[in-house]
Amino acid sequence: MSGAILDGVLKGGLLQAEQLWVSNRHEDKLERFARQGVHTTTDNCQVAREADLVILGIKPQMFGDVLPQIAEQVRGKGVLSISPGYSLAWLREQLPGCHVMRAMPNTPLLVGKGCTALAQSGDVPEELFEAVKAVFSSAGEVFVVPEHLIDAVIAIAGSSPAYFFRMADAMVSAGQSLGLAPDDALRMAALTMEGAARMLLESGKTAGELKRQVCSPGGTTLAALTAFDDYRFEEMVNEAMERCVRRSQELGK
């Protein structure tokens, strides 16, 4: 995810490579950034000293080790967490004197089609927050939300690419069993998902209206959708999203 954010910044021309710093304890993971001209280091404190905005692209279990290391170096600076669970209040306790923000991006940032929600504490300067919005806008669309809605965003955008990938995988497997070549089935499913998403964004119609538009009385689509009814598709989706939210809340601090 950190790499996707960095790529978006560079492709969007927001900053030059020499203005960026990346740290990772594994040197081999820094090689691709170094090839782009970005400053790299295995020292988190060096990044914290050099940067005006620090993005915490680390796993949740690493916060306890990393934040004490950088607390003094980031005082007075902007700090952005892209991790679920860790609240703005908790981050402010760990990093006193910082302007803390949270972002919930998703993996389509990798192809410039990301969806990112941003939340901020009350003391974040407008100029700094606008800069953060520009970073994520370079690789997709940004939504500013109150922090209490971040868990809902995780369920509908942060984790949901996996929902679509799982459905595509099931469709491809079914297509193969019906005689289609695997590569053809994959492209057909992916292109149909892409086209359906574009119709939903651009047609001005609701998802329900578009669904009905595809269905003909007694036709093949209605026959397929009876399986969605029999297996309680909407209930399954609702339960999946609720489980996602509960897990995020369990991780919370």
C-alpha cells in the first residue's frame, strides 16, 4: 500500500523523487524505490527527521515498537496512519505535539483507481490536510469522513476488493467448468465488472434500476438471480461487512 501511495505521488507530479524518503528494515524491499530516485534507509528515525509529513505504512503489531522510536522527531509534524484500529486519540497520546490523521485506502490505488477515506484531529492545519488529500487524489478518489465512520469505510471499500476478487474467482471456475478457457473466462469476468462499475458511476441510475434493466421476464438473468435469492445473497453480504467492522473494532485502541 505504501508503494502504491508513493507511485501515485510520483505519477501525479506532486513531488519529485528526491523529496521523498522511505524506510524499511529489509533492504531488499527498498531496491525498487531506490531505482526511482527516492531516498531509502533502514532507519525509521532518519525518515522522521527528514519528512514534513510521515505516513505510517506499517502493520498494526509494529506500532508499539515504531512510535516510541520516532515520537521526538515527528513532534510538530503531520503524521498519517493507514492502519485500521488505531484511533486519532490513541495516536495523539503516543505522538504528543503531532498533527495526526487517519487514512483508509484500498488496493486499487495500485492502478490509479483507489478509494480513500480521510479523518483528521481538530488541530490539523488546513494546508497540511489539503496536501494529504492531494496525495491520495493522485491515485483515486478521496472522501473526508468523521473518524467514527472509518470502520464502515473498511467494510465497504478497504476490504471489499477481496469480495470482488472472490466473486470473480468463483465465476472463472464456473466458466471453466462450462468449457471456457481460463484466460478468456478471467478477462470476461473482469471486463464485465469494470463495465458494470462504470455504468453504476455514470448512468445516474441506482444499482437496483440497472439490475432490473438487465433482466427480461422469464430470461436467463432472472434464472441466475433466483440462486442469489435461494442462498440469501444480501444477508451474506451484510454479515460479511458486519464481521469486518467487528474485527476492526476489536483491533481498536
